[in-house]
Amino acid sequence: MVHFDLFQDIVERTGGDIYLGVVGPVRTGKSTFIRKFMEKVVLPNIEDQNELQRARDELPQGSGGRTIMTTEPKFIPDEAIELTLMENINMRVRFVDCVGYTVEGALGYEDEGSPRMVSTPWFEHDIPFEEAAEIGTRKVITDHSTIGIVVTTDGSITELNREGYVDAEERVISELKEIGKPFVVLLNSTNPESEDALLLRDELVGKYKVPVIPINCLELQESDIDLIVEEILYEFPVREVNVNLPNWLEVLEDEHWLRENFNEAIKENMAEVSRLRDVEAMVEKIKEYAFVGETVIEKLELGTGEATVRIEPQEQLFDQVVTEICGKEITDKADLLKTLIEFSHAKAEYDKVSEALEQVKNTGYGIVPPLLEEMTLDEPEIIRQGGRFGVRLRASAPSLHIIKVNVKSEFTPIVGSEKQSEELVNFLTEEFEENPRKLWGSNIFGKSLYDVVQDGIANKLGNIPPNAQEKLQNTLEKIINEGSGGLIAIIL
């Protein structure tokens, strides 16, 4: 029994118009395939008896031997038949039986030594057989078909050798590739399961890079039809490929090395995906990357052309990335949990001062207001003002005041002569122009410039003695609590 759910997918991809253009060399079994397909799928589902009889009458006839039977392109049936398969699969079906490309040894495409003239639906006058094959193939596939079927053979079905079919086979497949419609190749053989037939199939797949299905057109089975329809579906264009990555990978910045590696791998391989069949090949290539772990196709909708692929990194990469971010080695869940607790406390403290730090960057002065839990409430006391009484409530709380102070450091090496000083200046200037950051690593008397400047800054930061620090604190406290806006500073 034919699996009609595959036809549901075909209906979705073609909009319900299943028009199959059957092309290929002459004497390969094209007409036989059409007749058997119609008998298996189409005729049993035609309810109108008149339409059924008309379709039967229009079935093409085939025969053995070398003589060409199809001498002009035919629409089978002449008008597309509307079918309802099961309850919800509605489609219109029609075949186009093309004039085949000529094959050496075949009879019937010459008439008394001259090219045989045949009629076509596209010209009012007859044209040579060979021209009808070429023009017909292009017009049928381009204008009258949603799907292409190329029928070739291993040479076992007629008295013609396999070698005689090769040139015509190459021409028609090249033509269909240029047109771009989805198509498959049927390898007609009296023994499609034989070792020779299977070896030839593999050879043709490697040569043409298209699906090749060995069948016996004269004994076409329902399983053959299922396979043909499924292979055709895989030849339709991909409409959308969704790639699912782990959530932890997606939160990394785009510039992170692991995220960049994944983005590059996906972009590089996605460029080669055009057909649904290519999705599987893409997945296999992505698996080859050293940083990629499990990669699977989670969903492949033949009817809509949508695919969903899930890609996982190698398991150890999570620990590696966490170690890089934390700045300390994470070997197990205990290490991770301990680090998260530490970072949680650190973040809570940072959140208290983050706004003040932003103020410092903008204005040079930032304030961290006290939290409720930091406030201390003194015992209420009764006060008297003249003849009236009241209650005094006092509260105190620590506030942080962050002040930006630009610390200057100066380094004045005495190197000797004026010429030596000029050489040092030129050297430092060149370093600065090439790479200002590199200048910090320049060696000055056995120490890097960074170390020299850092030592100078550290010395200056220690210039405020404890008693001066206390006086600054008291002064600031007095200004805040007593509201004095004036300040006179005398530095001795």
C-alpha cells in the first residue's frame, strides 16, 4: 500500500499541483513507468467513471526492442486529474511523457535516411526528432512540471547496450540541473537488486550528485513509489534551517573564541545547504570540528522544507569557559558552587557602589547612600523649647564618598650626553607611535616603564598620613551634617 502521508508532503511543497515531467534517453521505460504509476496511485482514486475511462484510454503503451514508441511529447492525462487521497489530501496530477534523447542503436528517429519530423505542442510545424527531445525536455520541466523524473537504464531492458545511453543520460541530467527543479533519477533494470545494478547506482550517484533509484518499471511496486516520492521530497529547496545551541553558549559575547568558532562553523557549512538532502551532509561535516560534541537533526519537515539542528559543544568546554570567566580553575560542581557564592557576595557589595562609581566617572564625585540595615537609631529623648516639649529622634548611618583624584608620576632619567638623551627620546617616540601599549613594556634601566610609573604612583598614594586622613573625614562629615558650603584648606 502506498503511504499517502508522503503525498501530503508533496502537496504542501507543490501547492497541490503534482505535475511530473518524465524525461531521459529513448528506450529506457519512461512510458512504462508512467503507466504503472498511474495504475498504482491515480486510477484507483478516480471516482468519476467517465474520467476514469478517459484516463485509462490515455495511458501510454510500451514495448521491448529497439524501436522508439514515444515520438511526440504527451500530457497524460490530457487534463490534470483532481484526486482526494484519504480525507485531507487534495491534489491535481498529470504526467508529461517526453520525447527521449536519441541513443545509438535505437530505431525510429530517422525516416528514409533523414531526421524524423515530429509534432509538438509548442510549434505549429513539425521539427526534427532530436530537436523535439531537447526543446521538449526544457519546456516540460520549466513550464509544465513541478517535479522531474529522469529514467535511464543499465541496458538490461532492451537490446541496447548501457554504453549507448551514457551521452544522452549526461545531457538530460545536465539540462535538469541547469533548470533547477527538483528531480530524481530512476535506473530501470530487470534486476534492480542485483550487485551490478547497485554498483551502477553508486557510480551514478557519485558522478551526478543526485539520488538514483534502481527499479523495474514493468514491475513497479508500492514500496518503489514511496521511495521515489520520499527521495523527491529531499530534493526540494530548504526554506529554513534553525540551529539550536545550548543556552549557556548563546549568552557568551559574540567575540568570545568559542562563540566565534561555532558561528564560523555554522556559517561556513550553511552556505552549502540548498536542498533538504544537504542538511544531513551539513550535520556530518559540523561533527568533524574538534570543539563540537553531539549534533543531531531534531526535526526535518518534508512538507514545509524546514529543518531544526541541535549542536552541542564538547562537554569539557563548559568547565573550560567557566574557568576562564572566573579566573580560577573549576574542576567540579563543588568548585562552581563555591565560586558562585563568592561572586554573589562580591556582586552584592558592588551593587551598593556601582551607581557611585558611575557618578565618579562622570563628575569626579560619587556618593553611596546608607542602607536601612546600616542605620543606627539613638534612644528617643524629651526636649524643651520654652513652654513646649517635644521628642528628639536621632539616627546615624555610614555613607561612602568616592572622590576621583588624578595622581601624577614623573620619571626623569639622567642618561649622560645630549646625544644619548636624543636617542632615548627618539626610541621612546617611535615605540609610542607604533604601539602606545607596547611602550609600557620598554626597558628603562632594568625595569619596565610600567613598573617605574607604578612605583611613583604608589609612593604618592601613601603620602596622606593617618592624621590627615582623619581630618579630611571629619571635615567632610561636618560639611554634610552642618550644611556648610564653604571650605578653606591650608596645606602645610
